[in-house]
Amino acid sequence: MAYHIKRCHASRTSLLIKRRHASQAGLLTRRRPSYRGGLPALWRMLVGAGACLMLAGSFILSYLQTDHEKDIMDGLSLECTVDGQCIRFGLWKDETEGGYYLFLPSCFKNENEEFTLRYDDRKGTLQIDGVPYREGALWNPSDPEEIYQLTLKGPLGASYMAEPLQILVSEGLPAIMITTEDEKDLLSLEEFDNRKYIETGTMALLDENGNITCQERLDKFKVRGNLTATLDKKPFTFSFGRQIGLCGMAPALKWNLLANATDGSYLRNKLVLDLANQTTSSYEPDGVFTELYLNGRYQGLYLLTEAVEIAENRLEIAADASWFLEMELDFRREEGIPYILTDRGQLFATHTGSSLSEAETEEIRFMLNDIESALFAKDGVSALSGKPLEELLDLDSWAVAWLIQEISGDHDTGIASQFAYTNNQKEGPLYAGPVWDFDGTMGNVNTAMFANPSALTTSISNTREEGNPNQNRWLAAMYQNPAFRQTVEEKYRNVFRPALENILQEGIDSYLSLISRSAGLDAFRWKEHRLSWMFVLPEDLTVPEGSAPSARTDPARFAALDCHTDMVRSFLLAKMDFLDRLWIDHREFCIVEVRNDAPFLNQDYNQTLYYWVEKGSAIEALPCMEKGDYQFKGYVDQTSRQIVTNQTPITRDCILEGVWEPSE
């Protein structure tokens, strides 16, 4: 035992010495310290790696769950070559019924076009009918009428969307392609005074055959208009750095794109411009129907018009030797534009220059008050200058302006958009024109009295509610002047009557044939929004119903173009019949003023109606308005206090007052 123990001790001592030498040589690691400290470090490393994997997984999951459709599709464009130039188109998504649409100009009709797909955002790849199309890939639609299936795939194979796609091609119209830098700010306008935002860019004009007839840098491009500037489909104005002619119209710097958003027929502005150009040799603006694409995205059917301005090929008067004025509403005053208010409260904006000296302002004010004095004088002679009205006003041009207002039934008659100028001599006479702004006409009006075509509304002075400063002072007073009235009647018989008949027999139908396809696409593009933009809807209008597939097969159903144009045609036919009886047949009429002061009617707009009734006849359709807690009792003659109905013969001028009583 002792030996064994001694031997063991010796062996242990030898072993310790060997380990010490090995440790000093760096060949041996102590087991116990390594066991106690290494396991937590490894554990921490494993936990950290797991956390990173979980975080990465959550990021991937979040990315996959995020809707990238809008980002990718907004940055997607389809590129093609037209007349040797690269043109890009964006897709439009129908947020109401779903699906994407590619709107193409008329020049693509019956063409088998090849498109290159361009991505601004590389987060995904578009598949068309299951075939992936990456950046720069070519797509050749086999049939524009076919409905294709779009799928958006992400880098990990995730599907972001699955939507149908249809191509819609216009017909018979040129297309204006505008490219600007900041489309978002340009279209974000909500108030009238935000129209000053200006962009620059480029413009290409494609005719209906695919020829690029103009490609030019834009000096300015901005939203224009007043009420219409606040609508989603906006009107625009643009200008070039040099004079350029567009669509057969004379070269000029400045042009307008009218959206006609409030006009379901799209025709009202064009018809009035035609009527003006057919009835006077003086300058009147012209207009051509076009389609507009803004940064490749379809905006709809527009009317490209010449701008009303002092310029070559426009209103050619010397700015330094003439005055250029416009009747304006008092609440639409803008900074930087000089205004002049006459003694009787008629407001005029001056467009001759950006500033006027005090002396110039007084010259214009005296000229306007001089005319106004003659207008309201019983003998038609001004108390200021002693001149008769025919020396202060150019009766011929004012008769044209008067008849255009009357025939169209413009709800802005005598209060806005009525231009006037002196022709290279500031002392007068004052000429009327050019005409402008006729979307609120032919029954599509915000004031009820203008909806009746069988009334001479331009001769009525109080066209707005009592106390409103914006009244039809001048044009109403003109009709009381015998010399002016004779000029109006002769011009209607000899000039306007044939022109109006031509518009009714040929003009409306020819334009309908021209714009029918584009009007359907425009209405489909803006859908139910259009109904809220219009002042008056046709009585026979029906709101389309149906699912997305039916919408894709017949986008024109949203236009209801026939009932809108029937409204225009019916108004003009009734107006012509009335003016024929008044000025050609010289029948005797009684004027009936029908006052509607019902508590439930919006008196911000004048609710008084006027009827020209042939003597001995009855009013055909007196309104019967009831609402809520009020019951309509009828109309009472203000003088005789007798009840007047649709069967009561009218034998004299009279005022009728509506009577309402609270319901039990």
C-alpha cells in the first residue's frame, strides 16, 4: 500500500509538471474555466442570431403584407413610338368598380401597337395573363377589346394584386400630350386664389392620324377658371415662347383648355363660339375638341380654345391707345388687377395693363359713367357729356353680345365674362366682345329664371336676389332704348335666325358624331363625380348601374349624351320659337313676374321666375313647390288678389306671389 501510494503521488507530481509546461507553451486550456464561461457566450450569440432572424422575418412579412400596388402602378408607364417620337402612357385605376384601363388616342384605332414597360419603382414585376414583363420588356396586345389579367409579383413571389385591364381607344379627335414636373402640386388646387401655381413643361399635339403636328416647350402651364378650378377635372391655360398655330387656328402665344366639367353635353361653349363667329366680322375666339393627357394620364375630352387677349390674331387693338374691360362679380376680385366701380354699382376689371395711373382710372370711370348716364336716361342722352347712347356705345357689337346672351340663356348675363373695349381711341365708343364662358347656359343654370327659354331674360335687371350687388344693369337698360331695341330685332331676323337654324339642323348632330366616343370615355373616366358638377341634370337622366364587366364592355353608358344634348336642343328650339313670335310675328305678350319666397328655397339664388305669355293665353306650367312642413296654397295676383292657375288667361302685365302655409 505504501508503495502504491507513493507511486501514485509521484505520477500526480509528474502530471502536474507536464501540464504546467504545456500551459506555458499555450497548448493546453483549462477545462473547468472554459466550461463555466463559454456556454453563456455561445447562448448569447445564438439568441442574438435568432433575434436578427426574427427581425428580418418580421421585416419581410411586413414588406409582403404592405400594399405596394399604388407605388408600383403609379410609377409604371407603357412606352411606344408615334411618328418617330417616344410617347408614354400611364394606367388609370377605377377605384369604384376595380380594374385598370389604358386610354389611347384616336391614332391607335385599328393599330397593332407594341409597348415597352417602364418601371420607376422596382419593388415588383407586372404579369399580364401570367407572363412576367420586367423593365424594358415588350408587350404587344393581341386584341384591344380583350380583357387582360394583371398580377403584380414581388421579389419573393408574393402577389400584391390581381386586377383586369382593358384598353380603350378614342376616335376622330386629336390629342394633346402635356408633360410637367410637378403634377401633384398642379392639381391640388382647392380655392380660387390658388390658380397662380405655374408649371413649365412640353407639349406634343397628335392629330387623329398619328402625326405630331406640334412639339414645343411650354413657357407656362397652370389651372384656370373660377368655380371650375375647384373641380377634379380642371381647366388649364398654357403659353409658348413664340407664336404657334394649333388645330388650324391662327398662331398665338396663349391657349386655353376648357374642361366643360359642368356641361354634360360638352357642346355649350363650342356652339356659342360658333354662333358668335357666324354672326359678326369682329374677332371672336374659336375652339376645337381635343383629348388631354397630363404626364401620360388621360384627363378626358376638352375644348382647345384661343385665349381672349390683346394680341396679334386675337383682339388686335393697341394696348397703349385702348381700354380692355370685363364685367366682373364683386367677390371674385383678384390682387394685381385694377377694378372700377360705376356710380350705379357695375364692376369692371381692366385688362389693358397691370397698373393704371390715377388719371387713367378717372378717364375710364368717366367713360363708363357717361355711358351709364345715357343708358338710364329716358331720352337716351348722357347728362355728363350730352351725347346720345349711339355715340357712346357701338350698338351693332352690343346687339350681337345681347343676342348671344339671350339665345344661350346665360346665367351670368350682364354680371360676369362680358368683355368690352375701345378701338384704338380711348374716348370711345365702347365695343362689346369677345364672347366667353358659356357652360352655364341652355338650361344648365344656377338661377331658375334662366331655365325658361320663353322669356326675354336679358331684359330683366334684377337677376339676383335683393341686395346682391351683382345685377344685370347694363344689358337690361339697353333694351329700353328704342334705337338699340330696333338694332337687336333686325339683327335677329337677318343674321341670328339663319345661324341658329343651321346649328339646330346640322351643328349639334355633326359635333355629336365627332365627340361621341370621346365623350363616353370622358364620362367613364370621371363617372358619378360629373353629376355633382353640373348645375342642372336632364329630367330623363338615369344613373348607370351594373358590375365592372358591363362597364368595360360599354363605357359610353356613363355619358348619357343623348339626354344632355336633347336638353340643349330643346332649349334652343323653344328659344327660337319664342323670339320668332316676339320679333318676327310681332305677337302681343304680357310679362308675368312669379315670386317664390318659400322658406325652404335657397334665396341666395333669385327664385323669381318670369314668363312672356301671349295676351289672352294661360301660363303653361306654373311651378308647384312643396317641402317638409310647408304646403303650397297657390299663386295670388298682387294687384287683384285673385288666385292664378295654369288655366287662368293672362291679359296684362302682373306680379304673382306664391303662398305657403305650415302643414298640420
